[in-house]
Amino acid sequence: MKTMRKKRTAGILLSGFLIAGITLGNPYVYAKEQEIEETSVQEQQPEAQETNEEAETKAAEDKSTALQRPLKRELGQTMLNGVTPMVSGTFGSFQVDASSSDMWVDAGSDVLEITQPGTIKITGDGTGSSSNFTNGSIKITAVGTVNITIDGVWLSGSDKGMDISSACTVNLTLMNDNFFRGMNGGVRVSSESSLTIDGTGSLGAKGMAGGTGIGGNTREANGPITINSGTITSTGMRAAGIGSGSQSTDGGNITINGGNINASANRGGAGIGGSPGGNVKNITINGGTIEASGDTGAGIGSGLGIASARTMVENITINGGNVSAYGNESAAIGGGNYGDVKNITINGGNIVADGLAGTIIGGGSNALVENIEITGGSIKTSSRNDNDIADIGDGLNPVEPIKGLYISGGLFHLLKELTIPVYNNPTDKVPVYGTAFPSTNGTKKFKVDGHDYKIEEITDPTGYSFFMTGEDHLVMTRDTNSDRNTPYSAIWNPDTQRFTFSAAAEAGDFVVVGGVSGTNYQFDESQGFLEILTSGDYRIYSVVDETSDAIFISNSNLAADVNLTIVDLNINGYLSGITLRNKLTKLTLIGENTIIAQGTISAAFTVEEKAKLEIMGDGSLTCSAAGEAGIGGAKGNMNGEITIQSGTITASGVTGAGIGGSRGPSGRITINGGTVHAISESGAGIGGASGKMGGGITINGGNVIAESTSGAGIGAGEGTYAKNVVVNGGTVTAISSTGDGIGSGANDPAPLNNTIEIGYASVLAKGVNPISGKQVITTEGRSGAMYEIKNHNGAAPIKVDDVEYTMDGNHPNGDTSYYLYMEATVPHTITVGTDSFEIAWYDGIFKLKPPQVDSAQVVETTTSSISVTATPQPKYGDVEYCMTGTGWVFTKDTTFENLKAGEKYSIMVRYAGNDEYGTSEEVFLNTETKPAIYTISIPTEMTADGTSQNIAVDTAEDFALGYQGKVNVKVTGGINSDGLMPLTRTSGTEKPTITSQLNVLNTPFKNLSANVATFQTKNDPAVPISFAKPTGNIPAGSYRGTAVFTISYTQ
């Protein structure tokens, strides 16, 4: 809005003047900051109340069997970690060495209280024994980790011998003989604490009138208990020997990794596990020698319950160790009387279990067991009950039948046959059948069809049985004094549902299942190789851990394919371990198979040019050649067609490829799945031998790693190029030290000859050139480029423009990125799981497409400047601002200056991008500067030959101009070209005219095209004007004239 303002000055009437002022009021745009209130969520935890029952005061005679041996007392200065001296003190007759003086206190009432974390050693005076206890106890109230060493400490407490009552991690080391007993427990491990026992000494623990030997208090779950070593004797009274307290609703965990443990309980407690009315979560035995017994509680398992409140152990797992367990009215391993078990799993160990009234392994009486699974171990039962329950399964009077009994390994010495159906595993649920084996004395290994039954050495001469599915099997055993397996054929009779055994024929160091020796296969003793003569199905085992015997499939007259399964073969010879010369061999891998060629003239696994190999199965195959290919062709010819469907394949060559040519180029190689690691020195990891072209390589899936020193990771050997390398799927890592990741080997004179196509896969290529050739071609035949998705867990599917990429796991060395190739230069939408984002092409690479700046705004405008701002988002890069003609300005808060007043401007705002994000699309801010505002004072009346008056800036008013703006005052009327103003007489009838000279700055003003005055700042000096006295013959009278002054603005 323009406002005209006039300002008048007093004076003799001479002329009238025009006063002009211009103002413009624009609204300001204010940036409003929104404060975000943070809400703090405070978790409230209910106070834990512990109810202590009054301990029984009945005196109990101690029947401990602590070893009697002279105790040694350490003298002199004790060192912490071998460096820091300990602070020594005494507690009664005990010497106490602690890492700090305030770590423990004498709490009175014969209680040594450990109040602070640290390291402490308590040493007895050497007189402690089963008949000489010291009245007192150790109580731990520290929060943190306490490392305790006890040496000859025999304590008898009025409540506990040792009480870990706080949230403390206690590492207890045993030296010599020690014993803790108390009326209400030996060693308390509260639910919020944990105890780990190590050392070469011994520890006795006993609850005298009631309580666990080692474990929780009444109505308290034990905290985690771990025993790694030491000799432990722990006795519970009305509670577990080792485990939860009585009536504890929540269960704790018990883990035994080693040591010699004797745990017993009476009146309802388990030897290891639950107390009467108390639960345990997990019992895990990995090693050690364990003896555990209970009466109405299990030897290992749950304690005594009642019909309306049965006790529970969730999981019992035995992976190893020598375990002896006894139950009376309960299972030896499993449930107590009215005690449930969810799962019993035995994977190994030497187990002897005995019972009087209940089942041996399984459910307790009047209770239930859900699942029992046995995959290994040597299990011997000595049931002395005369009821109809089996040694493994439900207990007496089960609440409901067992849900599943699964056996896929182990050897069994059972006095009673199983009475419920048995299956191989919870997934397949194929019935298995028990069969006696003639002699197991000294047996240390036992396999069925290559599956390890994971037994411990058997010393009993007879009476063991095992379980197999109802079909023919090959059973191999190995005795302690032999380095060779003894193979047996187990023939299944479906009518009688029985197995019969006979010695299996051996072919050199192999056993062949399938075909007839001499007709379908033969073994050449002089050459040391097994030859397959006809098509058919063959399964080959080895009776030794390592053999130099080889396998040939060379008959050119094979009518059809050979289906070959190899089971745990380890062939280590001078030439190829397996050679294929004709037809297709479908190779299934079971277990771990290794082939080594020590000579430098052949591949470890030879696939000659006319042969085909297809590898599948869940096992592994490792092929290593000292000179040529790990898996590949013969001599200078290309390899025959190799297809990998599944399995774990590791192949290494030297001048030959890991997989491919031995001394020649690569033939067709296709990888559809599995885990493949191929390595070479001068050949390609996968492809041609040294100096030979690689080609015909297609990867559709699997996790593939291909490495070479001077050949390509995938492609050609050193000195040449590759053709027709296609990657359509999988997770592929191709690395070369001096060659290309995919493409040429080192020193290739024509790398542009490579033709590489990469589709829906993750491809990480590293080398002199990651991928060499004219360009990478996508599956659609377009020029391709790579985009890296970082920090991907490998679980969620990835799609690019709705096309799913088929990755298989992550790249090696903890790399969680995926490297996706797609059409270059065009934008794409990538979907990871349910999340989508866009990428675009920026300066020759793909980057994430950032959002537009949504917080840009004009902060202030003046007549000569515009200030803008935007909230920074560092993840997208700096904020950039641009105005036409100014260039990009890299600041987060920019003012554009030297602008014209009253003009419209457009400012672009964007994120600059960074290594991860490209530049964003611009946001346009349209605004304008404020109009110039000024007030100029011009005299309205003046007198000729009078005092001069000023044309000036009115400093009392606003004055603001644009960049280089000027306010100009000109005479535009009433003055002639000589600077004279005509004056006309106003009186009388005659109107004569005279003239008066206009003076500016006291100088006659005669150039009407010039400015009378010019102002650029508010403080510019005023310009005086005046009119001179008229000259000549002047008739008497009054004269008046008018001059017009015009104000204008220029910039």
C-alpha cells in the first residue's frame, strides 16, 4: 500500500511544492518452535516379601562323610590377581584376606557378612572336620560380583551355613575340604543371586532340620547354580539336595559341567531338582560324575507334590557325564511322586538309573511326563519294581499318557521292554523298533547308516539294545582296541518286525550298500580303487577314519544315471579320490566327507569332459588338490558339467580352479543352492585354470564364496578373460588379490571381452576391478549398477520394484550388507519386509532418495534482504538454499542480501545429501522484499531573495531503501530551461511577468534533467534551495509563481 504524506513549512508565498512518501506494510512470517514434552515412564515393581517359616529345632545328628585330611593354612601376604596385596584380618579362628578392608564385617552372632563386591579368601585353622565344626555362618549381602575362595572352612549355622541373600553373582572356589551346614539349609542361593562352583577341593552342604543342601529357601526358587569342578556332597532335609526350596512356585536353573557330585534328599526332595511343593525350570548336565537320589522325590527331577498341587520340572537335559540316579516312589530321572516333567532329553552320557516303585526314566507316580527324547548316550536301568510299568515312559498311575517317546540314538540296557510306541523324532514321527545287539563289550563307536548314536564306551559284555526305523540298515561299530569299524547288515522283516544281522561285505576300505559285488561294482586290490560298473543306487561307507582307496565311475556303457551316496568318507591319496568319466552321477552327501589329492597332476574330485555331476544332500564335501582343481576337469580339457543343488562344499586348487578347470578352461558350472567356498591361487575360485578362460558359469542360489590370488574370484584364471558369467540369485562373494572379483584374472590383455550378467542376487565383488568388462548387464539386458543395503538381518525378504531377490544368508566376516544389482540411471523402489524406500541415480551411483525439506520458511524480509531457515536433518546432509544468480549456499540459516525493494523472489531449498542419501527435490519459497519507505520534506512557500530552505529526509519517519536504492527530487514544472521561474503579478488589471533564478546548493540551477536532490540514507545531508531576487524593471505589485518538484525512486 502506498501512502502519500505532505509536510508543510511556513514562509512567504512563492510557490507550492509536492511532498510524496511511500510506505508498504507486509505481514511478517514467524517460525514457531514446537516443544515436545518427554514423558518419563517409571517402572514400578512390587515389593518382594519373603515369608520365613519357623525352623524346626529338632536336633539332627550329622552323618556327613567329609574327608579327614590335614588342612593347610596359607601364611604370609596374599596377592590379588598376583599383583595387588590383599587386606588381611581374622574372623574367630579363620584368616580372612579381602581385596578391601570394608568388603566384610563381623556382623555378630558368629556371622561373617560380605557387604561389598570384590575378592575374598577364607582359610580355616586346619582343625575342621566332621566332628569339629565351628559355630557360625557366612552371609553375603553385597550387590555385584563376589569371588570367594574357601580353604578348610567347616561352619555350622543356626540358620544357614552360607546365605547368598542379595542380588549377587558368587564365584566359589574350593581348596581342600569344606562343609556348610545349617538348621534350615547348607548353602542358600536366593532367587536373585547366582552361584558358580569351581576348584580342586571339596564342599559338603546339608540342611539339618530342613532346607536344601544347596539351593533356594522355603517358598523360594533357587537362583542359577552352576558346578564346573570340585567334589560336592549335598544333602537336603525335606528339600532338594541341590535345587529349589520347598513350596517355591517359580523354578530356578541348575547346570553341571563337571566335578564329582553326590546329591541326596529325603522326605520329598529330589536329589537334584525340586523340593516338596517346589518347582525347577531347567536341569542341564553336560559332564562330571553325578550321583543323585531321592525317595518320594526324583533322583534328578521334580520333588514331591500332592494331587491338587503337583510339582513341575520343565526340562531335564543330559548331554554328557557319568550319571547315576535313584528313585524310590519316584522316577530316577524325571518326576517325583505327584511331580510332573515336561521334557526329558538325553543326548549323551553314561547313565545308570535305578528305581524301586516307579519308572526309571520318565513320569513320576500319580503325575505326567510330556515328552522324552533320547538321541545318544549309554543307558542302563536296574528296575526293582514288580509292577507293569516300563523302565522308560509313564510313571505309576499317570494323570494322562505320555505325549511322545522319541529315540534316535544311544544304546540301552533295559530290564523291561518299552510298552508304548516309540518314534524317531518329534518332526518325522517314524516308528522305531528295538533290537538286541550280540556283543557290545568294549564298543566305543556306534553308527547306523552313518548316523552317530553318540554312545559312551560300553564295558558290559551283553544285554544292550538300540532302536532303528523298520527298514534295512548298515550298522557299524568300533571296539576300544581297534582303529577299524566292523560293518553289519541289519535286515528288517516286516512280518515279524524283527531285525537279523550279518557281517557286511567290505570292498577295500569301503562298504557298498546297493548292487552285487562282481556284477554291479568291483574293487581292484592292486590299484586300490572301487569301480562302479552299472547304473543304480549305491551308498558307500568307510570302515576306517582315513583311506587312500579311490572311487571310479568310468564305464562308457552305463545305461542310466548313477545315484551315489557317500557317508563320512575321508579319502587321502596321490590322485583323485573320486573320478567320473561318463554319464550323470547324482551325488548325495551325508555327514562329513573329505577328498585330498596329494599329487600335482590331478583334481581331488575329477569330473571329466563327458561326465556330469550333480551334488545334493545335507552333508559336506571338502576337496583339496595340491596342484590342480579341487573339483574339476582332467588334464587340459574343460571340466564336465557340474551342478550343485545343496550341501556344504569346500574346494581348493592351486593352478587349477577351486571348482572348474584343472589345466583347461571351465565347462558348465551351475550352483542352485548350498554353501560353496571355492579357493585357488592362480586359477579362478570358480572358473578357468591358470591362463585359461572361464565361462558357462551360472549361480541361481546358495551362499557362494569364491577366492583367488591372481585369478578372478569367479571367471578366468590368471592372464585371460571370462565369458557368460551369470548370477541370478543367492549371496555371492567373489574376491581376488590381483585379479578381478568377477571377470578377468590378473594381467588380462583384453578385459573388455568379459560378459557378466547379474540379476536378483546379492553380489559382493572385490578385486583390482570388482567386476570387469564393458558393463554389467542385468537379467533384462540393461546396463546395471549396484546398491548396498546395510545392516540387514537376512530374515526379511527383499524386493526391487516388486521383484524378489533370492539371497541365501549373509556375506562372510560379519558383513550384514546386501549388494543388489539393478538397472542403472533409473529410480527404484526397494522393499525390505514391510518397509519400502526409494533410491535414485546421483552422479553415477545409487543413493537413497531423501524427502523434501518440510520445515523451510521465510523468517524475515526487509527492503533489501530475505532470511530463510529450515530445521536440519543430519541424516540427509546439510540444507542448501539457492536464489537465482546466487549459487548454492551451504549454511543451515541463510540471509540473502543486496536485494531490490518491493521485488518478488523465489528461493529453492533442498537437502545436500551425503554418502548414503542423494540430494532432495527442491522446495520453493515464493516471497518479496518490502517496498522502499521514505518521507521527503520540500518547502511549500518561499520568498524570492529570501532565506534558503531545505529539501531533506524526514528523520522522524521510517526510511528504508532497497539495494542501491535512491530517492530523487527533480523540477518537473514551473521552471524554464535556464532555471528561471516566471512570476506573474497578482494585483491590478495588467499581469506583467518577471523571473527569479532557482538556486540549489547556493548555485544557479540550469540543468532540468539533473536531480535537485538525491538521498540514499536517512542521514544524507539536506539540500538548500532558494530563489534569487528578480532583476530588471519590475512594476510594483505582488507576484506569484509555482514550481513543481517530483519525487521518484530508482534502484
